[in-house]
Amino acid sequence: MATDSRSVKSAADDALAPDAPYEQVVERLEKVVSNLERSDLPLEESVLAFREGMDLLKRAEEKLRASEKKVEELLENGKTIPLIPDRSSGEPVKPASPRKSVPPAEDDIPF
């Protein structure tokens, strides 16, 4: 039986590494969605592609939540936390002092 050149690649063909960056996960998810939108996709391949898409979506959401958490930690209480401690001095690294916000003047136009 001849193989259809239009058939979907198996998940193993485009498998992403477990630590693949967010952008690669989303790119692969977009390909899976594009394949699912084809009307000539056999049912079995559709189900496999749907499963892969759901797994990719979960991975992307986890990566996004982790990044959001890092940003929240950095902005917590107006403090910034150094991502890479300065160990050259031998002193422990202290978080930076809180940023003071300056209220806008009455005539400040935000646009």
C-alpha cells in the first residue's frame, strides 16, 4: 500500500526535548493545530494529533506560569532580586532597596 505524502508526521518525527523553550513548544503546537484543521486527516491520526496538541498545550502553560511566577517574585513589594548573585566580593547579596514611585503630576498625559 502506498503511503500518502500528505499524512501527518508521527509525534516521534518532531518530538521536542523535555526542556524545549516555550517558543519551540508553541511552534510545534501550531503545526499540530494546522494538521488537525485538514479535512482529509484520518480519524486515528486526528486523535493522536489531538493528544499531542493537548500535551503541548499543557507544557506551554506550565512554562508560561513559571515565567509569570519569576516576574511576580522580581516585582514583589517593589523590590528587584538579582538573578545572578555577585560572588566576587565574598559578601552575601542583598536584594535591592524598593523603588519609590513618584505620583504623576496633574498635567501629565499618559499618551
